[in-house]
Amino acid sequence: MSVALLQIEPTTRCNFTCGFCCGRHMPQQDLADEIFTAALDAFPEVRHVELQGEGEPLLHPGFLSMVRRARQRGIEVSFITNGSLLVPDLAASLFDAAVSKISISIESADPQSFRAIRGGMLEKVSRNLELFLEERSRRGLNDRWLVCRSRSCAARRITSRRS
């Protein structure tokens, strides 16, 4: 039996305080680099790695290194983020590393509801998303995936005019 997809949780740490997340009740720690490498070594036939879990993957200090190591092996990489750390310098590095897909979790398009649900600022996530989409367009990479995952149809308003 071969494994095509690995879901790996880089960290349980997060900069948001979502009431629905059990990650805040787990030990707050980062996945060791050697464990990540061991997982890739254990499944040499893996074709796709998704970096996601109870924490914000972009908080892991070696996140970009994980992406690069997987890509060097020809493995597609995707991840799920809250979008708050997707600043222009990091976005550029993610484009350079050829990430296949980025999913951004957005529970509400209303700033007050978003803050109540996520404990974060929708305005910051929206601005990061705007800058990300501008950089993607500037690079001519409009075929790259960017998905806004939502528990609310209203969140589509955030990206519908920008994608």
C-alpha cells in the first residue's frame, strides 16, 4: 500500500483564540525538524503534503524549510492558515517555493463577528489577502490556488472581487 497524501501538523501554537479549536488545550509546541524529515523518509512515494492542524503553521520557525525540503523531493505542498501572518515578504517566499495551494479559514465577512469567533482582526487578514493576490497577479501566477474556506457564505464577499 502506498501513501499519496500526508497531513502534518507543524505546530499547535496559534496567534488566534478560536472558541471551536481544541488546540489551545493541547501542549503548545512545534514539530521537530527531524520528525518532519523522518515522515518524508518513511513515505518516499508520497506526492502531496498538507501542513495543517490545530495550530497556525506559519508560526513554526522552520515552516519555509519544511516547504522547501518537500518541494526538493518533488512533493506538492499545501497548507491551511488563518491568514494573519501572510505578509508580503512571506508571500514572496511561498511563491518562490512553489506552494501548490493555500487555504485561508474565514468564518465571517463581518469584522465584529470574525473577531468574536476567531479572536483576530478580519481587516488584517483581508489586507494580507489583497497584497497576496496582487503579488500573485504581478508574478503572472493566477493559476496558483488560493482558497478561502469559510463556515459562512458571507466570507465569499471578501475575495470575490479580488480573485
